[in-house]
Amino acid sequence: MKKAIGAAVANWLRKPENREKAKQTAKKAYAKYQQRKGAAKR
């Protein structure tokens, strides 16, 4: 099952437009995480 999911993700990431979408999503998620992490320190 894990291999099938991994293969599907790898296939999806082969397309450049999907790769760009994934990068944008990762950046947004990381920024959100950093914001929450910073808010917790205060």
C-alpha cells in the first residue's frame, strides 16, 4: 500500500506544474508553522 501511494505521488510530481504547486503549499505550511511556533514563545 505504501509503495502504491509513493508511486502515485512520484508520478504526480513528475509534472512541472504540480511540482510548483507542491513547493507553494510547502512554503505556506512552513510559514504557518513558524508563525505558530513564534506565537508559542511569546
